[in-house]
Amino acid sequence: MDIFEQAYLGNIALKNRIVRSATYEGMCDKNGFPSEDYKQLYVKPAQNNIGAIITGFVFISNDGRAMQPGQAGIDNDDKIPFYKEMTDEVHKYDCKIFMQIAHAGRQTSKETTGGKVYGASYKKSHYFKSKPERLSTDQVFSLVETFAGSARRAKQSGFDGVQIHAAHGYLVHQFILPVINNRKDIFGVDSKTGIGIKFLDMIIDRIREKYGADFPILIKVSAGGDYLKQFTQKQFLNLIRFLDSKKIAGIEISYGTMDYALNIFRGNGVPFDTILKYNPRYKINNNWHKFLWKTFAAPIVSQRIKPFIPMYNLPYAQTAKQFTDIIPVIVVGGFRTGQEIFSTIKKGYADFISLCRPFICEPDFANKLYADGNYVSKCISCNTCAVMCDSINLTKCYQTKAERREQSA
Ligand SMILES: Cc1cc2nc3c(=O)[nH]c(=O)nc-3n(C[C@H](O)[C@H](O)[C@H](O)COP(=O)(O)O)c2cc1C
């Protein structure tokens, strides 16, 4: 296999195997209406030789909004004309685009949803802290319809498919994880597989029933995680087997939950100063308190953070590939060099490579790779972009010129 050859996600042909992984944009108004910046954000990489783009997570309903203040929505039909304009523009450059549809579940706040916070169970996230209300069985059925309605809007908006966000601790993942899902109804953990897949199963079926069996559905999953009660390899494999049986268009392999967000997007160190300034959970204005926090709490927090390792989710992707012959496996996390990208595809360890931070840093990264197979991303994984998602600022690269020069020298 070669990175710059045509390849399929479901019935959708991509001109190459490079994907821009879902990346929150921070470019929408308080009702989730995207701005012109949002459109340009996606047109730019499309013009630069990327196979497919997956949008940042888009809320399907107001109670499913995440805490990031500029999140996009697909909760009503008014937004369709805007997205249609954007997808038409992206398609001009022979680039495909998928919308990532999501419900935050317990990973949000009452202030954000303007009312209640819901979850698969009453268990609260130690990071987000709001005690969720457990969704009733009827409410879960209703959310299946809401997911399907969002997929319909995405289709009408010209997207080539949707990606259901079943990773990073958001609602679908809360149902999958036995450490969170303690339900006794049909949406509980299945005794055979040890995971809670009914909710995802019904969402996939409902989208297909209502809006076409051939409308491509990608699923993003977390292969491992950081809770004391581990998500086991057996449970992960059962998840892959399930997705294989559903013949979905592609599985993207990620990691973890937002309770330990810096293990999803692993970086070189932790940008504590930025966190203490912008993160609503950690914000400290007083310099003395800041000093104390950095001296005593930071080392404890750091212990839970995994270091950056190139291609850190690749072993999970390789395992997944052994358990599915037909479903393309997309791997995300820590790809920074042409060599890593070309050799992963050449060796058949994964079918597609998706990247997030390298595209924030250089929207023309795919073109640079095309011109030079040994190209190295200028992204130094400082993670300021990730921490700034909690602020009102747009998602962009915050590396200084000096850092960039040092990298590219
Ligand atoms: C600023 C930022 C925003 C992100 N937004 C999303 C998102 O909306 N949905 C999602 O599934 N993952 C999101 N992620 C995670 C990335 O898609 C990706 O899984 C992770 O960053 C690892 O890939 P990388 O090493 O190429 O950055 C985000 C990451 C960053 C840094």
C-alpha cells in the first residue's frame, strides 16, 4: 500500500490515505452557527492535497453541548445551508469531508447546557464534576433518533458521511465503558462482550434505515484508558468485532477520555502556565497560589500524564487490523514524520493515517509530504492549541517563531 494512492472509506474514494482528524475549531457563535473562519479552516487543507477531513465534534442537541465555548452544532435545519456552502467548496479540490457528530453526556456543565447534564449512569466525571442525571430508557431511544436526525442533516449538508464520536469519554463511550455504564436496561453492558454496545448499535441501524444503508458511517473509538478499572484488551477486541459485524466504513483508533485529556493528545511536557490561565477548572489569578499549585499539585498531576511517544496508538491499530479484514483502520496520535507515515502504510499496519496537531500547525502538511517523503512536521506537541480550546480563542498554532525555527533547522 502507498500513502498517495486512491483508497476507500465505505463507498467513498479518497485520493490518498491522509485524513485530518477531528479538531475542535472554536469558530461558532453561541448557537453553534459556524463562521466564515470555520469554512476557510477546512478549505485550506482541502486545497493542499488531503484525502479527507473530519470536522471537529458537532453537538447534536443542546443538552449534548461540550464546554468549549465555540462548538459547532447540527441540531437544527437552519444550519444546513452554511455547511452546504462549505462542503461544496471543499469538494472542488477533490477532498472528502465527514462530520463528527457527538453528545457530550456527563463531560459538560449545567452552565453550558443551560439545564441538566445527562449521562449513561449517575457516575460523575472527576474532571467535569457535574453529577449527571441518568438517562431513562425512553430518553436513550429518543437520543438514537436525535443522532439519526443529525446524520440526515449532515447528509443534506453535502457531507460524504458522518463519524460517530464513540471515544474520549463522550456519551456513546460512556455507554461502552463498563466502568461507567452500570445500567440494568437493554442499554447496559452486554454479558457476552463485557461492553455496552446497544446504544451505538441502534444509532448505526437507525441512520441506515432512515437515510440509506450506503451512507458512510465512521466510528472513532478509544482503545485504552486511564481509569483504575481498565478497559481490557478483550473488551477492545469485542468492540472491534462488533464494528466489523456492522460493516462500518472505517474505524479510527484513539485513546482515553477527557478525564485525562493530555493522554489523548500526548505532548512534550504539560503547559501548566496556559492551563492555570485559561482552563476553567484550574484557573488561578493569584501569583502566590499559582506558585503553590505548581510546586505541590503539578508534580502529582504530571504523574498521571503519559509522555509523547511517536505513533502512540499504532499498537492498538495493528491489533484491530488483525480482527477485521474488511473495515479500514484509521490510526491517530503522534504521527509527525514522513518516514513514520509512509512506513506504517507500506507495512500494512493501518489503512489510513489521521493527524490533528500537525494540520493545526501546517494546513499544507499533506502537500509538503507529497513533495518530500522525509518531511518532518513543525509541530512540537506543546499542546497550547489543546489547552486553548477551553478559552474563547480560535483553535490555532501557538508555537512561537523561535520554536518553529528550532524545529525546522
Ligand atoms: C486542539 C484539539 C482539538 C481536538 N478536537 C477533537 C474533536 O473535536 N474530536 C475528536 O475526536 N478529537 C479531537 N482532538 C483529538 C485529535 O483528533 C487526535 O485524536 C489527537 O490530537 C492525537 O492526534 P495528533 O497527535 O495528530 O494531534 C483534538 C485535539 C486537539 C489538539
